[in-house]
Amino acid sequence: MFKNVASQKIALFAFTSTPGAAKTGDAANITAYVNKDWAGAVALTDTSATEIDATNAPGWYLFDVAQAE
């Protein structure tokens, strides 16, 4: 990540605790947090993850990161 740069994204991998399989179709239940300059964790402005591809990249989700984040 680059500080104060627009149009960045964070990719994260979601999985089930048992048996550890990729979690698909769960974008509405995922929240990402950012800790900018160690000031404490705050939810990203983009509160809705986008699933990359449930078939070809199961479990991978994208969040847009605002320039101020």
C-alpha cells in the first residue's frame, strides 16, 4: 500500500474454520479494517467486498481503499 494514493485495493482470502475450505458467496458478511499510522482500527469506507470469482478464485474478495485511508 502507498500512503495518500488513489485507486488502491486490498485482496483478502476468506475460509471456513472447519475444514479450512475457501468461503464463497459471503461478501455481505466481510468487513475490512485499516489502522492508519497506528491510530486504531477503523472500518474501510468500502463496506461491501467484491468476490473476485467464486469458480476460478474461490474465497478471494476485493475492497476499494479510499485515498484518505
